Amino acid sequence: MTEAQRGPAIITVIGAGGKMGMRVSDNLARSDYSVFYVENSPAGVERVENAGRAVSKATDSVSAADVVIFAVPDLALQEVTAELVTAMKEGAITLTLDPAAA
């Protein structure tokens, strides 16, 4: 199956309601990608929902994604990735938005 037959990539944004996450999510919302928005803080959930997006569960979204974008604070990156990277499907791509944190 070719990429065109398969359809657009599935992207999950972890931390979709934060500053970085909202910027990335705003751009992805205008794309042809299928996007899951994951957020756990009440204020972040409110921002995601106010933008007209549904908040998804992390483990379900990560396991379906072709690309997982971790838009989380550098202090939380290790804890969040330790929990979710193991749920990613084989061949999926991981991106972090804070190169110094990794």
C-alpha cells in the first residue's frame, strides 16, 4: 500500500493545551493530517476545547499515531516519555519541541 492509498499520517500532540502545544495544534488543525490532542491539566483542557478540538486519551492516541509530538515542559519530558514511548507503534516517529531537554 502506498502512502497515498493509506491516507494522511496520524499525529498525536502531547501537551496540546500548553503554549508550544497550542501553536503546533493550531497549525496541524489546518492540515490534512488526522490529529489527536492530549492534555491533562484542567486549564490546558479548557484551551484545547475552546479551540474547538476534542481532548483524547494519551495511551489510545499514542498507539495509533505515526508521529507523536511531545510539547511538554522540559522538566516533565522524562516522566511523560517513559510512560508513553512504550505504547507507540513500531516505526512511529517521536518529536520533542525542546531540543535541550532531551
